[in-house]
Amino acid sequence: MKHYIIGIFIVSCFSVTGYGQSSSLWLGAHAGADMGIILAIPPYEETITSKTGIAIGAELDYWFSDNFGISTGLAYVQKGAQENIIGEPYSDTYRYLQLPVLLKATFGSGAVKPYLFAGPEFGVKLSATSSGKFFGKDTTVDFPDSMMRNFNIGVFLGAGVSYAIAPETLVFLEAGYDYGVTNIYTHASASEVFTRDVRASLGILFRIE
């Protein structure tokens, strides 16, 4: 399934080059929030709710034409969830360095342009912790490396709007849904666990070519 999704994306990227009449390269940064939850199969017995973390990174956009482009970059993203185990709340935080490869399509010709984006996102785990009351004390413990995979692949799709504050400068606001397709846990006795995230970011881009 993962290879199928990535293959379709690559074919789509090559197919849009036929629309190209002009090209441009943009570099910038973005910051925002990630509201995450985990999906367990079979479901956990405890209650699982969403957890909000930060998402911050650098972005590089290459536009084949005025309407089609590819976006990539590196971002630090905090995923996770809140859990309630035997009446005690716990907060699980998974920190990833993520590399998206997104196909973008924008519309209109004025200073304000809405756009859509979709594509795979590859994450490398930096750390994972659980915070809560352990033996009556507020404690943060690290997840053992043997318990979690070092990578997480997802499909990220969403929409945004950009505003040209100058001919070579754009600000943008966007929101997307990150659908994790990797079972992030490795121990065979546990449920399969997948990340699910809603992310919103505010950013700025500068034309460099």
C-alpha cells in the first residue's frame, strides 16, 4: 500500500510538468500546532484523547508553472496522545524529524491564492516519552528503543491560502491531515498503533530563483 501511494505521487509529479510555462523556487519557514491522537487496532481499553504539540520547520517549494509545484523541507513535529489508565492521565509525546514531498496546486491570479496539497511524509523518530504519575510522583520516562520503530510514514493532505505581500515574498496559512500508515510499535503482544494528526501552520516564503 505504501509503495502504491508513493508510486502514484511520483507519476503525478511528472505528469504536471506538461503544464509548465514558467518556474520559480521559494525558500522559507513555518510554525504551528499539531493536534495528534493514536489509533490502536484492536482498541485499547483505556480512554485516548488528543494531544497538542508544536510543528516548526523549513520549506522549499519548486513551481513548474503558475499553478503546479512540489513542496519539501524538514520539520520538527510533536505527535502523541493523552491516555487515561485506571483513572490516571498520561501524556505520550513522539518527536519526529519529518520530510514531506507534496504536490501543490494553486488557483487564481491575484495577490491571494488558495491551494491544495497532498503527498507522502517520511518521519525519523527523535525521542518518545510518557509523562504522568508513576508511584504517586509526577514523572517522565523514555520509551525504550526496542518498543518503537525509528521511522513513521504518513500521507499528508490539506489546503491553504497564500498572500503576496511583495512580488518576491509570500505569507501563507494552511491546515492538513497527516494519516500515518506505519505501525509505530514493534512489540508483538501490543496492538498495532498508528498516528493521526491535524496540523495548522503559518509561514513565509521568499523567491530565490
